Amino acid sequence: MSDKQRYARTSTAAHYLDVSKDFLKQHMGNLFLEGVHYYKPRECRILLWKLEALDGWVEGALMPLSPENNLILSQLLA
């Protein structure tokens, strides 16, 4: 895999993480968020995974809060 590669299709991303394609697909929308970990380019049937975001997931990086959770957190801290 090239050092400059930023995005990969599902099979390549699964190989990159040493997991199955099914694992990635099953966790879309919960562990993996559209617009953070994966993208569906407009008018195209492909799905692209952002390798940097997958690295962050493996390393336990914090993910951005949803607008709803952000509102709840701000209310708790006020």
C-alpha cells in the first residue's frame, strides 16, 4: 500500500485492517461513520474508506460527537 494512498475500497480497507469485508459492512453506521470513516461519492456505486480515520479507530482516537450528543454534553457542562 502506498504511503500517499488516502482512500481504499472495502476489500483493500479490510485487508489493511486484517478484518473481513463483512466486519466493515456490519459496523457501518455505528463503529464506522459515513463522512468520517467512509464516503459514498455522489452518483457512484463505490464506497471509499479513509485510511487515516481507520488508523484513528484502531488507535482509539476520539470521534466527533453527533449534534445531539454535543448538545447534551454542552447542557451538562453549563
